[in-house]
Amino acid sequence: MKKTILLLSLVILVSTSAHAIGEKELATRIAKQTEIEQNQVESIIAAFKDQIVTSLKEGEEVRLSSLGKFYAKHMDARKARNPRTGEQIQVPAKSYLRFKAFPSGSDQIN
């Protein structure tokens, strides 16, 4: 049941529609569909997000079959130029959260 909830939440989150929904609306929809209390669904969504971030910090990818994967993209420190002043600045190294849909995941919304 929890796997279904998490998968459903991701399908809604990666939808390419022109409208977006927030966590509260997502939790409301999942609660109605699964007949689980909304506050429990909100806790599951929060735990899901925490686990993704924790895994990425540990250098792991998070793969969800038939949907896609979350991964961290690391950018090394580099020099850049401020376009207004022309001053050269140092941009620190940084990691970015990324999501790549599997072809089967994209097929689900088309």
C-alpha cells in the first residue's frame, strides 16, 4: 500500500501538465484514493522526501521502477565573470538534485 502511495505521488509530481499541485493537495488526493487519513499521507510524503535527500547525500541514486531515478549532479568549483561589472568571481562547488524519467515512466503520462 505504501509503495502505491509513493508511486502515485511521484506520477503526479512529474506530470508535465500546465497546472501544478502542492503537497497538501497531493496528500488530499492520495488520502481520498486510498482511504488513509490525510495527516498520515502527509507524513509518508515527508518521509519519502527525507529518504531521497538522505540517499543522495550518501552518494546513492534512488530508482523507482517504471518511473525514473533521482540523482545528484555535482558541479565543480569554477571561475565566472559578473556580467554587470566584468569582475571575475569564484563559484563554489555544488550538487544539484535531478530527476530523469525512464521511457516507461514517460509512457505512463502520454
